[in-house]
Amino acid sequence: MMRLSFPGFYIGLALSLPSLFLHGCASRGSGDLGVIIERASGSVLVVETTDKTRLSRVEELGDLSHASLVYSRDARFAFIFGRDGGLSKIDLLTGQRVGRVVQAGNSIGGAISQDGRLVAVANYEPGGVRIFNSETLEMVADIAAVDAGGHPSKVVGLADVPGQRFIFSLFDADEIWLVDVSTPASPAITRFKDVGRKPYDALISPDGRYYVAGLFGEDGFALIDLWHREKGVRRILDHYGHGEPRLSVYKMPHLRGWAMTDSFLFLPAMGRHELLVVDRKSWQEVGRIPVHSQPVFAMAQPDGRQVWVNFAHPDNNTLQVIDVPTLKVVKTMTPGPGIMHMEFTPRGEQVWVSVRDEERIDVFDTSSFVRLTSLPAKSPSGIFMTSRANRIGF
């Protein structure tokens, strides 16, 4: 029988730590972890933000162009929504894929229920929403989204709502549906009709009360107060373009609850070089901020002091930072071509930026704007920190 001296014991323990990590036995939390989508290779990187390092790469996740994800309530597992209709479940601590189903032909994101037991996927093809058991990935409900004539519709802007509900928009049917999945086998659907032409994406306020859908078919947004559903849909920023010609849209702007500060909501204007500033109490437009090009993401730091903005092709090498008190651009940066996404660490001292065309992730200090480090990544796009696990609408 081999016996190890104390130095030998520690050497042996050190050598076995990677193995322990891979098999899920390592003593480690998940609060400082994140996942980065590598869209071209169908893989993701698991990273940690304390020392700013890569932990593992998980592969064979299908087509991850425009992929997004949500986290389990313990922030250990990520559910990844691929463009090929794939729903993959990965374990961040072991760096392994632990489940995968191809549930549709083309999907566009998803959400996780209030209790964490259900994962919902929004589909372009065949349309509708499918809901899965988050433990087993077994399908528990198939909700066909159809218009009044029975025609299927693409679904966008899917989000979780308090009360074990999901809400989403029907792009082709000009409707918004609120679905109670307390009994998953028989979901209860509330339909909001004639919300405006072609709702393309949506956000829900951090408290889960307001749902705001952007309209691709006309200028304006559709607003629902979920505490007063009887009031129906309210149009806000109606015809904000006032008949002005809209520029060609190279990339749809994205909406989520990122850009809500204490007083304002910052919305990328469709086909324009400006951010719309909306008062959160009156829902009236209170200003417009001229920016570098067509904005894609407008994301507020966790403290709400600044909003970071990236842009559509061909101006996607630039980031701008908006100072919220003055509503002015205070910093313009050009990290590199193909800036696809940015994400803040939970308390906002860093922002992680994907620079797709130079195959790297840049990490910036949000106070000094100094680049702290860069990490290699294969065509990186979306960045998702585990702090999302406990936020409504993420």
C-alpha cells in the first residue's frame, strides 16, 4: 500500500483538484460566474469575474447565433436557447452539458418561471411557446400562438412574471399573451389584442409590473400595467418619428429591463441615431439623446448612474457612455470591430464586452474606462452573469 508523506499528500491533493472540479465536488460558489456565448463554434465559456479568468468551455450546443440563456435559481445551471431550436442545460461547476433537446426548428430566447421549475422557449418555427421541466427537460406544455384566423405567429419578448406566469408578444398577430402556468398541463391564457403592428421585442420592469413591447411596424411602444390588466394596452411614444423617414435597420434593437434607472427608461429608437428617454411615472417622453449610430443595446450600470450603448453594423466598433443626471454622452470608445454585447458585474465595477471580430472579451473598469484585461474567445456574442438568476425578467 502506498503511503504519502505530508508534502506528498498536498501535492497529490493539488493534482486532484481539477478532477474534483470537473466532477462537481469542488467547494465553490457560483455568484461570481458568467457564461459567454461563442456563436460560431456552438460552444460557451464559463468565466469567473473575481480574478477575471476562464474556467471551462462547454461544446456541442448547436447553432448559437442570437443565443441567450437563463439561470436556475441556485445559479448553478444555465439553460441555453439556440437558434436551431435547441434547449441545452449546462452545469457551470462541472463545466459539462447535462441535458439537451431540440424542441423546434428556430427559437429566439426563453425565460424561467418564478419557482424555477419551468423553462419556457419562444419559437419562430413553428411559432408558439413550449414549456419544459427544468430538472428533466421533459416538455410539459405546448402553447400554439395563433391569430384570430388560426395562422401561427412568431413569438418574441418572452419574460417571466410574478405569480408563476409568462408573458410574450406575437409578431405576426399584433397581440400580447399573458399565460398562467400554475397548472402547466392546462395553462390559462389572457390575450391582449391590437397592441400595434409587429411587436418585435419587449422588456419587463424590475418589479415585474410593467411590460413594454417595441413595435417594428410603426413608431411607438405598447405598455401593459400587469397590476391593472383591466386597463388593457396603452400606447406610449406614439409616432415618435412624426413621419420622418426611418433609416434601414441593420440589426433589431434589443429591449429588456437593463436600461431602467430610478427615474428614467432608455429605449433604442428603431432606425434612428438616438435614445429615447421616458419618465417612469408618467411614461411620457422627456428627452432624446443623439448617439453615434443606430443603438442595439442600452444598458444601465447596477447603480443607475450611467448607461452604456453599442451600435449596429457598420458602426459596431464603438461604445458610448451616457451620464444619467445630465443625459449627455460622456465617453466614446472604440474597443474593436463587432461589439456584440456588454454585461456588468453584479455591483457594477466592471463591464465585460464581447469584441466578436477580434475574438476576445474586454473587461473595463467602469469608473476609469481603463481596460483591465482581455480574454480570448471564439466569435463571442452574448455575456450573461449569474447575478441574473435572481432578477425578474432575466
